[in-house]
Amino acid sequence: MNKNYLTIANALKKLANGLSEEDQNELEQIAAAVTALAGRADDEGKAEIAARVEQLKADLEKVEANVAENVAERIQKLRNELTGSLTKKDVKEAFTPAVRKAIANAILDSRYGLQNTLDAIEAVCKENGIEVRKKNSVTGLTFAEVIDYALQLKQENNDEIFDALYKTNRSKFFYGELDPTNASNIAKQWDKNSESSKAEQELALNGKAISTAYIYKLQSLAHEDLDDAREAGQESALLRDIREELMRAVKGLAVRAFLVGDAYNPNGSKVTTFETIGTKTASDLFTTVVNPATANTVTLADIRKAASKVKTARKWCVLTPDLKLALATRLYAAGGTEFFFTDQELAEQLGVDRVIDKDFIGEVTGLHAIIFDPSEYWVKEKNTIDTPFPEYRDNRQGYLYEINMGGAIHGLESTAVVREAA
């Protein structure tokens, strides 16, 4: 995976937020194409990737010509970065076993908080010619990427649903419901002989805010165990296991929160900054609630109907493993041998792009399935803290991973749920 492309794609998404609707759509499409490049193996179809990069650069030039000078300059830098990413030596080669060990030790030995940890990591990187990105720069690696490379974390180990959600820098957006049968809501013809001025559209806009709070997980390890790991040369492996578990726990809880809510943490620790889809019992502008045709019996048709209510091009369906198996099971005739749809075949039957099974869907009474467009669920991340800290009294080292974040459904009619009637 080429993370430089992901960096460029995220920068393009941020730039898109301040543009006209047409330029925003164009830039977001280019960002999606750049993200797709990130998933290609570095040694796979180099000529094809090079041609694609050239096409994307040409597309960026068109957007660049339409926007303000300060934005155009930033787009130009990103165009140059596309070329650099194509020719840049694989950054993973810089993370030799010795470098990975040095970075792991810098984290394991940290005693004085986050900034000292970052300074120690940056010192190792500088000594080995690895560029760490500074604020407002699109070049170099972020500290999170440095740690990922040092610990050899795989992207797919993160919760795939969380990683697919749209990350925004907005704290508030506006929406309104347009009635195409209401003359005060729709476009009009101008009569040159008219003595009346043009009528202003009567459409009330509502604001929707995204609030954030820190979602965290921490654990600690005895210094004796750290010493044993260091003696065995397993610093990176140990730190990778700790960080991966913490990171997946934080992202996993965020996914639970927006799909079905946080039902287990007590008040004061409960995650409340994500708009929950699966607990809705009545339709609204963002979510359509569909009841099964037959109570307590869910069919392909029920979920297909719900999928049709999601008015976006991309649709993911989340349901329980048991329901997924039941829907995928087929029988030619009574007494015959069962056969099963593949995941892709089942998705096609349901009218969605992906089918994902999660046990926690069954924890909400009456809920059977959730269908949503991940790019229309917006998540705001203000800050990520990923640091060790000492506990001298108990001779232990603590490790903390937390993200200050929250989320909300952005797209009108971009989600649906299949549930029993309330």
C-alpha cells in the first residue's frame, strides 16, 4: 500500500469542502480515484498506474483553473506530490530492523509524556533520513504512519467500517427538504415582460452539528515484562500487539456507537457523540425505517426494499451472522441439497455493494439489518493521542490510544434499517 496516495487523497478532500458544489464533487471524485491507487501493490501494473496518475493530474489542472489563487497553489503542490509518489522509493525500505527497534525503544522508554515520545521518534527518523511531516505540509510521514511502519501494522487490521467513513473537518453542515411539487421550492421561468421581481426560493435550512469527545482505551505492562521483551529482541512485536489492540478497540467502539449505540459503558463513560442509526424506530430525512412484510421473518425482499430506500450509489448492509446465513441459504426443492450464495451473490440479491456480519446488530431488540453509505456518514477527528506513560509506584508502563471524535449522518436518505414495528 502506498500511503503517500492516501495522504494526497485526504488533503484533496479537505480542500474540496470549501469549493463550489461542482468543483467539490470533481475534487472528491479525484480523491476517491487517488485512494484507489493507494490499494494497488507497488509492483503491480506500473505502466497502468503511471497512466492513471497522468490522467488525474490533468483532471486536477481543470479544477485548479476554476478556484481561488490560494487554493490553486495547494492543488498544484498536490499534483506535484502525485508525480513524486509514483517515483518515490518504497518508504518501507527505510524501516530496517534496526530502525524499527530504535523507534520501538523510543516509545517503550518514554517517561515524560507525549511530546517527549514524539521528539524521541523524530530524532530516530532524522538520523535515518526519514522525513516526518510538519503541520500544514503534504510531504513526509505523520507520526502515526511512522509508528505503523515501525510496527509493521497492516491496514486491514483496523476496523474496515470505521476506515471507510468520510473524515471531515466540518463541525456543522446544513440540509433542507425540497418538495418538487411546491412552487415556492422549485426553479421558475423569467418573463421579460414581468413587472414583478424574481421570487426567492422558500426553503428552510436546518443545521446539524458534530460534537466530539475523547474515546480511549489504555492498558499497562510491568517493566519486568518490557525488559524481557527487549532482551529477546521482541520490542517491536510487543508494542505492535499493544497498540493494535488499543486502536482496534477505539475504532470498534466508534462503529458500535454509530450503528447500534453504546449499550455497555455506564453514564459518564458512554460514547454519545455519534448519531446512531440502528436504534431509530421512525423514518426521518436521513434514515428510512422498513418493517418486514411478515413479523419476525426477514426475507431477501425486505432488505432489498430497504436498500432501494437508500438514495446513494454506494450501499453497505450490516446484519447478524445468523441472518446472513439464512438469507444466503438456497434449496432447489424440498428434500434437496442446500447451496449457498457467495458474499458477492448475496450482495447482488440484496441490492447492495457489501454484506458485513456483526453479532452486535442482534443486541438491539427488533433490529435486523442496517444499510448505509459509508461516505455519507461523516466523522470529525480533532486529535489522536497515542503515547506511553509511566506508573512508577507500581513499576509499570501505561499505554494510551484515544481519538477526540464524533459523527453524524450527512446524506439525506443515505441510511435505512430493517426492524420490527415499534
